Amino acid sequence: MDTLRWQTGTLFLLDQTKLPFEEIYLPCHSWQDVRQAISVLAVRGAPAIGVAAAYAVVLAARSLCQKGGDTPFLTALEAICQDLDAARPTAVNLHWALTQMMACARQHEADGAEAVTAVLEEKAIAIHEADVAINTAMARFGADELEKLGRPLTLLTHCNAGALATAGVGTALGAIRELHRRGLVSMVYADETRPLLQGARLTAFELMADHIPVTLITDNMAAWTLKTKGVDAIIVGADRIAANGDTANKIGTYGLSLMARELAVPLYIAAPVSTFDLSITDGSQIPIEERNHDEVRSFRGVAAALPETPVFNPAFDVTPHENIRAIVTEKGIIHRPDAVSVPAFFQH
């Protein structure tokens, strides 16, 4: 299944809220359609969100060309990008893609709105295609690094950092796929990832489809699984990485890192360089999205708590760099990430 497709001026997004039981594509004819899909997690995963947002800018530019109006084209487009940027505040790939698109628009401003729109479509397609190449390179680096731990490997992952979170291949699951291709995967334990069960609905689904051995566990079974099942390593994705290596990922990753540290299990992050936000010094500056409380009170319309029950529902947490063995990127690996090694990696 494609996470997203661009066909004849329409963006088709695989509705991941319906997986694994239904394969439904949402046609997005406007940038508002894309924003809504991002907001409700029909498309999710930092890289996939970035690609979807790039196409949303194309749809916005086309709409502005058709409607005209008194507001200058680039001014109106900038306002739309700000609106899109607010849809998921933690995932920095969203901001990165929008910044890339606006820079492209400004570069061609003198050519007129219709020419800018055509160039923006080319740019969005390039971002889409590059994501697949980036994930392929990252998978090789990750597999090479994990292979050093021995063979065959027992791994644990959290949430979904697979093809469904990207334009293809995946970040953490990309490395697992490459290890499986080399015959080096004994078992993958997948956390269910409450409250929206991305691990159960998406990760287990992806791995089973690729015939990669997987066992689904609930989030509160992770510590005991690490202790008793001979887990060699944990590998997860990321939504934003600070300049010192502190990493925001799906809620539960921080707790997993504490378990891993206690039990001496190495934790690896797999993320493209676009996920790094070098403008912030550490994880305390990463904005943490808090989502609708009904996500915790119920699931798919089935109540699990009284409707008036107070809820705290952060979508992400921050894993301190001290708990991370290495960060795998498409450009190479940052071992023992900190305020020195991360900036040095980008300098070289």
C-alpha cells in the first residue's frame, strides 16, 4: 500500500485510522483536506506528514491562482503555511517541508503565481521521491550498526516508524526490513502504543505483511519482555531531535528508555536529518502536543471511562540523549549523541 499518491492534481492519503481492517484512500482536493487528515492522524509519522504538507502547499497555490483576490499571492500562501504548521506542533518535518516549499516559492516569485505553482508541484514531487531514497540509505546504515550486536537479533520497537510513517520503506522499520533481508531477525516485539494503538494496528500489520517475525505486546509488558526475552536492542523513530540529541517520539518512548537503561539494552533512534531541530538546545524546548481527551476515554466509539473523567493526553515525550546509544540517519550514525557530537556531525 502507498502511504500517499499524487494523481492528476489530487493527493490521495491512505486513511490510517481505518487500518488494518479497511484500506481506504482519502482524496484531498484542497489544502484544508490535507490539514484535516494530518490533524486526525489519517496520515501520520513525521516524514509522511512533511510530504503531505508539501502537496498541501501545491493545492493551496492552485486555489489562490483560481480565486485571485487583493492579498498578494505569497502573503496568502505564507498564511496558509502557518495554518498547516499548527496542525501537529511537535513533528518538525512538517515545518521543514513547509519552509522548503516557501523558499522555493520566493525564489520564483518574479515569474508569477501560475509559474510558481508549477515549480511548487515539481518541488513537492522531489521531496516525495527523496523521502524514499533517504529511508533506503537509513535502512542500510541502521542494519549495518545493529548487525554488530550479533545474530540473529531480537528487537523491540514502539509506535510505527515504518513505511506507513513515511513515503516508503520506513525509518526504524526500514532498518528492521534490511536486517530481515539479510536473515538477521529472530523476533520483533511491537508495543501496542496506547491510546491509538499504532503499534498494534500498523507496525504488527506491516511486519506480518513482510513475513517478518513479530509478537505484539501491550505497553506495560515492555519491561518484562526486555528482561525475559533476550532483547538485543530497541529501535524507534523520532518526531523532533534537539541539538544535544534529546529526542521527541511517541509517548511511552521515554519510559522505554528508562527500562532499557536499567536493563542495559541499547536504544537506537532512526530519523532523517530533517527531523533535527538545531535551533533548540535541548528537549525542554520541544513543544509537546496534547490531543483530544476522548482518545483516552474511548477507542473507536467504545467508552472505556466515564465521559467526565479528567484526562492528560500528551502525544509525545522526550527521551534524554544520555539514554540513546546512537541516532541513525541517511548521512551516517551519531554515536552517543550529545551537545558536542550532534553539531559536529552536521558540520562534517
